[in-house]
Amino acid sequence: GEDVEQSLFLSVREGDSSVINCTYTDSSSTYLYWYKQEPGAGLQLLTYIFSNMDMKQDQRLTVLLNKKDKHLSLRIADTQTGDSAIYFCGSGGGADGLTFGKGTHLIIQP
Amino acid sequence: AAGVIQSPRHLIKEKRETATLKCYPIPRHDTVYWYQQGPGQDPQFLISFYEKMQSDKGSIPDRFSAQQFSDYHSELNMSSLELGDSALYFCASRGGTSRDNEQFFGPGTRLTVL
């Protein structure tokens, strides 16, 4: 079945850029998503990218997609303490359920 | 803006009991998804419904069933509960046009099985 891989932890200094990486196996995924989950809370959709795009930018967020290597990244510019959370990469689309990675814990150092 | 509503937010049951979780999608959304997130785990897709028909099935146990009603709300019924069913259960909804690709998640129902 579909597999989505992420590194478990990322530590960055406040004000620096954070880059969270994800690889996926299902080349038929129509869309790729990034969700943010704060402790005890639900999943907040940050952004998504259509599989035929290479890049999408939304304020401090930049998503890069390398379809050939099945690699997705999320860059957060000027990382703030409020960005501290678990970030899930998800693949799927349409009426299909999403397959998520294990999540990357983003830790912000002052 | 209206969000996905889930009830109850917290539920405590004993082993072998049954539980019913409810999900009210964002108005005019016709697709509903159910996910289970165990402690420290990623959300696992269980089942989805589009226009009241089951549209995709994931790792939903046979002890669980779900349906979507005419007003588009959905219920997840869980029977013969086991300790391992303790988890956060999320519902997500999606709009009905081909340009609606976002799944919006509710706050979740935390189920504890004792």
C-alpha cells in the first residue's frame, strides 16, 4: 500500500527557516498536503499542492514537489514559537482517504 | 466560518461496550471521512462517504460501521470495544465541486476504553 515517510524531529532557531521533508510512494496521488497538529488539538490544513505543480507559495509557507523523486518539502520562513507543532505530510485526493506520514515534531529554540 | 463539528468531544467506555461518534460536516460539504489517531501515531484512514454512499474504505475493523445520513452528517458505530480502540477519532469533510480538494478536520472525539 501507500507509504509516506518523514523524519521525526526537526530543531531550528527562532527566526530561521524550517524545512520539513517527506517522501511518498504512490505516484498516482493527485494531491499532497501539509497539516499542522498542536498538542491535544485537531489537524489544521496548512496547504496542499496538485501533483502536476512544482511549487506553491502562501505567505511564509513554500511547498516544493519533486514528482520524479516523489519528494515533498514544506519551508516555513522566519520560524516563530507558535510554529512549534507536529507537521503531517499526507497524500491522496478526491473521495479517497489520506495517507499520512508519522509526523515531524518541529522544535523551536529561542 | 463554520467548521466540522464532532460530538461528543470526550467519551469513556468499558471493554465490550458500544460507542457512537457523530460528525457534522461543514455546510454544503458532501464528503465525510473518518480517521483514527492512536497515542503518538499518525491518523489512519478508516472510511469515507460521498453523497451518503461509502466511497473509500481503509483500515476500519469489522466491529465498526458507519453511515452518512440525508443531512450529510455521519455516525461511526463501534461495538465490542477493546482497550486498543482508545484513540482520537477525527472526522473530516470536503466540498462538492471538483475544485474542492481540501479535507477540513474536526476537533476530534477522544475515546478512552477502560
